[in-house]
Amino acid sequence: MIEVHISITAVAVLVVILILFLVGLLFYLYPVSSKLITIPGPSISDDREGNLNDVERAGSLWLYLQDLHGEYGEVTAFKYGQQLVVSVADHNQFSPRSQIFHLPELLFEWWGPLVGKESFLYATDIEVFKRRDNIDFKLNSTTKASYAKIFRELSKELVKKWKSLPEGQHIPLTQHLKGLATKAVCRMLFGDYFKDDADVLRLYKAWDMCLNEAIASRKDELTKSKQDLEKGSKVLRTLIQDAIEDRWKKLKGDSNMETLTDGILAGSSRKMSEEQILSDATTLLTIGIQVTSAVLTWTFYYLSLDLEVQEALREKLNEIKSLDIMPETLADLNYLKCILKESVRCGEVFPLAGRQQDMDVTVNEHVVPKQTPILEAVSVAMKEPELWEEPCKFNPSRFEEKGVKLNPLDFIPFAFGGSRQKPHNSLVYLLTSVSVASIFQELNLTLAGSPVSYQEWSYEGIVMMPTKEEVWITVNAGSKKKYVETIG
């Protein structure tokens, strides 16, 4: 018989090892803590879903962040499923990530069926910079002039249409401006390929159906059958693919017109697949229509609501000797710039932005682990009383005040590209400026009915809209002063 002598020390060591093993196993099986350690934030409501149920109860991620920052301050955190997410509402914290292009997937996780998983949105590592460089459209004076002429023509078409209607008739503003935005974006993307309104309408119907179903899929509320979705997706892909092929032929023929697709096609020399090119073009179409529609709608909405600002703008437009709405002319219309900035700020057009980095970063002395999505709660920062006097009031003159130097990152008007810091260099700004100047110089617009309440604002895509329904206006002739027409 063998005698085994076990000392008290050995037993103690074994007990400690067993305890450490059990603690480690506990953390492995239950990795989600009910409290966030260093960054203030809410307890999770579900071990698996984190705070997703809270987001749904709030109505949207945008509304949820407003509640969080109201309770926990400028930096807060929550769990999006198992993923830790940090949200920042301090405009001073936006700058460090202004040149980071890796976007958190939670902001566009529903885009896949619409734009394709090969989109630049899903690119990672160095591929992010390569793909974004392809679509970084750099405007020169010649291109600006050519686009300004197109925007002017499209705006004049809308003026003519509205003038043909009986005075006082209610006009669906959102619908008409979406039409203007879609036409303009198609021309910016594909040149003259979608010059015919019937072709634009076919593209828009297919795109709009796919977009709405992609949004509905997040809530498991699909309204179309699988066959209808496949058919609509096929129509959309075919229309865009044909436009890309047409653009490619014209580039080989040394086309003079520069388009957003040109940069994508130039990337094909860097081993981009056909699917990547198609996905990137679809992504730009999706971003372009949504962003342009939102900026146009909010600007027209606020001008139709505030007749004093509208008349002040018309007086500025009447000072122009010739209604030659070109970039050089628009550059002198400072009040128009102020109106655009205030419309985007007050309407919270871009309520959210976000970045994700492959290194640990520090936010307000809190260490944020790498690959953690950091959201920028733009809508919260744009209504910060310490930064904006009477933040909920539409007041374009706040941008005119002499001596006020506003850091572009305090404003973040365009959160989806390099133009966020220089909106005057963006095509959205150019289109909106030309459209506003062209239409309000000739017409008076008045909001029909009551203003849209804050509770009606809709954030289901990537931008905020005044409502899911429709904004109605009435139109009547504006200034009677005649101008020498040099465009169109």
C-alpha cells in the first residue's frame, strides 16, 4: 500500500487554481457585463441583445442616443448586441476621427441586399483607402460649370411645372424634390445616359422598392414576396450595369463630361471586380439620392415656413445683375450659404456619423478598445446650447455674425465624405444652391398646413427627413423683376 502525503500548502494551491478556473469559465460563458466599466452608460437589458431592445423602444438609434447623452453626458456607451459601442456628443471629439474611413457596420448593416456585400462600405484595412480614393470626386472649375448648367436646367423644369399649376394648389414638396434629386444624381453618376425622364423613373422605382424592403427587413416587416424582390433587384442591377458599360465606352472615346462613375472605373485598373464596380455605383446612387433629397427638402421646408427669411433671400437674389447661376455667382451669395448650413443643422439632416479604428484610442480620458464603433451623435451636438444660442430656432443669420469663427468639425454638414469639412466643394451644396436660387427668385413658396412636429421626423435611411409622409406647399409668382438669361 502506497502512502500519499498531501500538505496543506498543496491543497491550498489546488483550491486557488480551481477558483481561478471557475472565475475564468464564468467570464467566458457570460462575457456581457451589466455595467460598463469606465464609460458611463446604461445597464444591459438582455444578456444576448445588450441594449437593442432599448433602442427599439426608443424608436430609433438616433432617439436612443439623445436619451443616453441627456442622462450620461457627452460620452456614453451601450451594448449593440454583444458589441460595445461608444457615442460622443462633444464636437471637440469629432476632429481626431475626421480622416478615418472605416465605418461601423451597425450603421449600414441592412444595406447588403440593396448595394451588395462588395460595396466599399464593407471594405476593411488598406482596402478602405483604395476604394474611397476611387470615389473621392474632386471638382474643378470646368466640372463645376458643367454641373451647374445641368442643375439650372433641371430647376427651371421644376419652376415651369409649378407655374403651370393653379395658384394655391397643394404641391407634394418631398415627392417633387426627390424627383429633382434623382435626376441630378443620375446625371452626376452616369452623364447623359439617364437624361430621359422615363429611364430615370424606371431606375427610381426599382431602387426605391429595394431600399424600402431593405429598411423593412430590419424589422421583419417585408411587404414584397421573394419573387418580387428578386425581380426588382434584377431590374436595378441591369439598369445600373448598362449605364456603367455605356460610361466605360464613352471614357474610351475620350468623353469631356466627368462623372462620379469615372473614378470607380479608373479603379478597375487596380483589379476591382465587376461586382465591386456595380456595388460601388449602387452605393453612390443610394447615398446621393437620400442625401440630396434630404438637404433640398429641409432647405425648401424652412424657407417655406419662414417667409421673412425667404423674402430676405429673394432680395439678395434680386441684387444679381444677371440670373447666371454659376459657381462664381453663388460664391458671392453668403446669405444663401448661411441658409443651407442652418437648414442642415436645424433639421438634423445627418444625425449620426461613426468611425472604427484598428487601435486603442482615448476619448475624454477613457480608453476605447480597438475595433470599437465610435458614433458621433451629430444631432445632439448641433443642438448644444453652449455652442448654439436658441439651438432649435431656424436662424441663418447666426452664420453671418462677424467675428464668429466656426470650426467645420463643430458643424459637420456632410458626414459621409471629405466634403464634411468643406461643404462649398460638394456637389450636394452646388445642386441645392442652384436649385434654391433658381426657384425662389421666381416663386413664393408657403407651407400648407401646420409645421411638422419633432415627433414626426423620420430617420430610416442615412438621413433625417421632416416626415415619413409628405410636406405640402403652395406656390405663387415671386419677384416680377426680369433678368437676362444666359444659361439654358
